[in-house]
Amino acid sequence: MSKATGFGLVLIAAIMIGVGFLIFGPVPRPMPVPQQGGQTLRVVAAENFWGSIVSQLGGDHVTVLSIVSDPNADPHEYESTASDARAVATANYVVMNGAGYDSWMNKLIGANPNAERKVLDVSALLGKKPGDNPHFWYSPGYVDQAAARMEQDLAALDPAHAAYYEARYRALQTSFAEYQGRIAAIHEQFGGTQVAATEDIFTYLADAAGLDLVSPPAFMSAVAEGNDPSSASVIAFEDQLRSGQVKVLVYNKQTITPLTDSLRQLAVEQGIPVVAITETIQPPTLSYQDWMNGEVTDLQNALMMK
């Protein structure tokens, strides 16, 4: 192609674009995303049980990333990634458990300052501190308090949709009724029944259900923290299972160790019903309340066997 021919083609194209502009007007540009009232809030939850609740509250007006959802991941030992750091840096709202359970999240928040970001530390809301039992999501009362604060925080970040968040909060409370009612039924029918657990993850639920958790506290807390329990606490636990004192054994199947598995096998040998619970929502596709209702139903059925 000659230079003259090439120039002619360019000239014709320019004329056609000019005619199109006169007939149709300028090419429209993408509309900017509104920053007030119409934005989708970016939310990061350290664990999927808190992520499920804030997601249900936020509905169409939030996008939620739950960092710990893998059934093979131990939240106590989770190691954050660069993508986690980027998510926290750009988040409007961060929800963490606190009380030392997800201390890696404190590091992410500190390393990625954002003056406009709101952070909910559930442990601080509840007046808890490192060293306290951090498994707050197994307490129906604590979950109610956390959900109420989440709704308030979302409304503060996005006041144009405050009524929307309030309506979804009321719907969430209604959906909690099944599992919380089942806990109340266990309290009424089986209150005072002696049970055991391999970890203190079950303590808050046992209290809410009125059950007498008799397994050695030192054993439960050591296992929850990834430490070896003392020989004395192991022997005491085994004696409880052999004596017929314990009516149900609850164990965390997400953090099984050779020791906790041996206790589970001993319970089976003694004819003691065994109930498996998990650290995080499993499978991750379930809602918090459906997951919890399944576990509480398993507990109720096990108690009926004795």
C-alpha cells in the first residue's frame, strides 16, 4: 500500500467518525460509582461464621470475604497471605473474633492503615481479653450481641440503606429461632446431664444448654491451644469415660489429634454417644444458623440415646 493510499484511508475514517459524532453525539462514558448511599461495602471477616452473619445482614449492599473457610485449616494457626492483606487494606468493614484467636488479623489491620475502615473485634464488644475462651460463636447470647453491632456498623457506614439493614437484622433474628429454641429444649429436658468434650470450644454451648461439662478444664484448654495435656488430666478424662459418668462426648473433628481420636474410640467402646462439631462452618456453603442447628440437633439426638 502506498503512503497516499494509506493517508486517504485515514482521512475517510476520520470523516466517518466525525459524521457519527454529529448524528449520535459523543460516545457515552461509564457512570461513576456513587460514593454515598449507592456503594457496595467491602467486608472482610476473619472466619466464615462471622462472615455468614454479616453477609446475611448486608445482603445486596455488601461483598464479603471470609478468610478462614477451609475445613482443613485451623484458625489458631492460620498464616495470612498477600491477598488477605490487600483485602483488609481496601475493606470498609472488618470483623474479627479477637481474644487471641485470630491475632494474625491484628497484624493485617496494623500493617494496612485505613482511617475510613470500621473494625469490629467481637472479643472487645463482649468485654473479653486474650486468655479467655475465644469460641464466642458457640454462645447464642454472644452471637446476638455481635449481630446487633454488625447491623449498627453497616448502617453507620451506609446510612442510606439503614432501614434495609434493620429489616434484614429482624429476619436474621427470626431465623435464629430454630437452633436457639432447640438449645432451650435441651436445657429443659436434659439440664444437669454430665457430658464431656475434647476442647473448650463446646463450653459456651454446654452452658447455654444447661449441661454439666465435667471433662478436665486443663485438658480441654490445652488441646484447644495446640498443647499436650498433662498426664493427670488425660488419666482423669479416661476414667470419666470408663466410669459411665459421661453420657455424651463432644469432639472437634476439624482439629483431630491422636489423643483426641483415642478418647473418641474409648467413648465408642464404652457405648457413649459421640457428637462431632467443627471449628468453622462446614460445609462452607451453609449459613451460620443452619450449621449450628445441625450440630445442636446431633447433640439433642445423642442425649436422647442415654
